[in-house]
Amino acid sequence: MTETRATGYDGLSSRLVPEVELREFLLGCFGIAEHELFVGHDDRVEEDLRDVPQDVVFAAFCTYRQTRGHFAMHFDVGIEGRLADRVGRGERGSPRASARTCCTAPPNLQGCGR
């Protein structure tokens, strides 16, 4: 059996999702512990990680930022392969993963697989 490679998601939201709500969603979606997740604004990643040892590896790493146009917010989530298997992303470009992301996301949060 081959190990699933790490992958990621890109997403858009028509409203600004509070960081705490985004964090809760990702923790529930991937079934991981708080210490396995990083969530931070694009402009503050370096600052947020300043006191984190460089050898720490997060199972899921999410950055977000405000955007213009029809959407209010953009987010990127990188995940370990084991998490990809949990949401059906192990199959390349799995529509099941994208559907799960859209169906279980907080209101107005839309995800699409990379």
C-alpha cells in the first residue's frame, strides 16, 4: 500500500470567517488535536510562529486573508497525507473531498481541492 502524499485546499468565503470559527471547523473536519493545527492570517505567519520551535510539524496548516470582489476571504489549507485519507482526498482530485468540505463548512465557506 502506498502512502498518500500531503495535499491542500484553496477556498473562498463570501463573509469574513472569524479565526476561531475557521479553527473549530478544521479541527472537526480533520479530527486532529489543537496542537496539530496552525491557523493564521497571511500577514502574521512569521510573527505567529516566532516562538514555535522550527522542528514542529503541523498536520494541517491554514492561512487566510481578506480578498476583493465577490468574496470576502481566501484561505489555503495544507494537510498531511493521513488527513487526506480521512476526507477522501487520497484519490487524486477527489470530488468527494471537495463535496465534504463544502457540505460541512461554516455558512458561506466554499472549498475546492487543489
